[in-house]
Amino acid sequence: MKPETFEGSIQKGTNQLYVTGERRVVAKNGAFVKLGNNSIFYRAENIEQINLRKKFISAGKELIVKGNLSYKIAPSDTLQITFDEFEAVKVSNVQEHENEYQFNEKIYAQGGVTSNSNTNLTGAYAEITITKIDDKGKILEVQLSSPGKYIIPPSNPVPAMDERGEVVNVDLEFEEASTLSILERQVTYVEPKDGNTHVGISYPLPQAVEEGEFTLSKQIIILDKPYAQDSLDAELCHMTFDFSPVNGIPLLPPNSIDPHATYNEAIKIIEDKFSKLEERMLNLENRKY
């Protein structure tokens, strides 16, 4: 197998190496792992996939999370963010009005703060279809034809506007939305402070979002022993499987089909290393005389 190169984060004294970003590492038990510039090699015992889930408070281009998430979250990670959203479920009342309407005409709820997205920058307002009128064009019955989606729903009575700009007031009932919008934000920094973690994001959430929840899918490589050097944050790491990490000597894998070939190749490399070492030692001895 080819060596793996990736960015990883690990806290001193732990054996959990968190892979940074959306990189997916193929790890084999017993593989050699080199962390940053450290010369000590570790062995991979296992690899796990976790889904980190945390509630947050929004503060502009920053999310504030309880607890210390250092090394678990790193710059370049991508967060999947959700928050409370609401939709209309029923038109409970249409107030008296002077406007004349047509059968099957549509009116659109105004007010509140809609939940927008990359594909719908203005958001979706509740849409109401007029299903019955009297002989003077007054509304007798309506049907909710689209529930809209809101971060903050409008308060009753809700003005509903037709395409002519005329308004009739209606009462709407709202509930939590049946589907959630998922926003992606890339992490720009991670800073522990006063028992919380401040997570910078690439650009702000909608202004009306005050709190929510994010998830983050991460790979963790379990090392054979606790990491004893200074903590690393999104540092370059290397993993080798079939060769020793320093001199590139072939390693004999379990259930090898041709162990003799692997063994012989390893002996050749070791012999060549010894020959070069002896030559250097001889040259050093000759310089003394």
C-alpha cells in the first residue's frame, strides 16, 4: 500500500490522533505513524469514525461551544450546521376585508424572518390559495398551498399580499419545520476561552440565528501509546504500511504469499546499509593517519 500523508491534531498525553478536514485515511493495524517533525514513530492500533455533535451560540463569524474542543476540531474542518426553523401548518382565520379576489388566486404571507439558503437567497414565505369566494369577491375559504420556512415566524395577524399589492390579514398557526436546512461552514480557528471553545467560521450565519447545533464527521487513529511530545494542531503526518519508516526496509505482512522474496529484499537493503556504513567508517579512520 502507498504511504498516507494527512494533517492531524493530537493532545499531549493522549493516544487519539484526529484527522483534519474531509480527508479519509486508509489505516492498517501496525502501520508506522510519524507526527509532525517528531522523530519518534508510533504504531496505529485502530481507526474509528466519529460524528461530533455540539450545541452552539452564534456570535457573528464565531460559534461558542461549551467545553474544550481543542484538537477535536481544527481549521479546515467543515461543520454541518442546523438551527430551529418553523413552517405554517394552518390558516385559522381570514379577517374582514374590502378587497375583491378571484377563485384560485394566491396571496403571500409577509413579515417574520425567512430561512434562506444558497439556492434560495430570499427564503420561502407561506403561500395561501383562495378556494372559495362569494359573489362580491370576498374570501370564504382558503387553503395553505406552501408552508414557507422561517427562522422567526411572523406574529398574528399576518398580512398576506396579492400580486396587486393589496393586503388581507390572516391568522396562521406555526410549528417546527418538518425538514431542516443544513448550512456548511469551514472552520478558520479554534480558541479555548473561559471554559468554552470559540470556533471561527468562514462567513456568518443568518443574523436571526442565535443558537443551533453542528455535527462534524472525523476520523481518529488510535495509537499504540500516549503521545509524549508537544501537542500538535493540524500538522502534517505520515503513515507507512509495508516498509520501515526510516530506511524503507520491506516489512513482512501477515499471511504473506511470498515471504522469501520480502525477506531476501530486506536483507539486501540491510547489507547495502552496512556496506555504506563500513565504507564511511574506513574513510574516517584513514583521515586520522
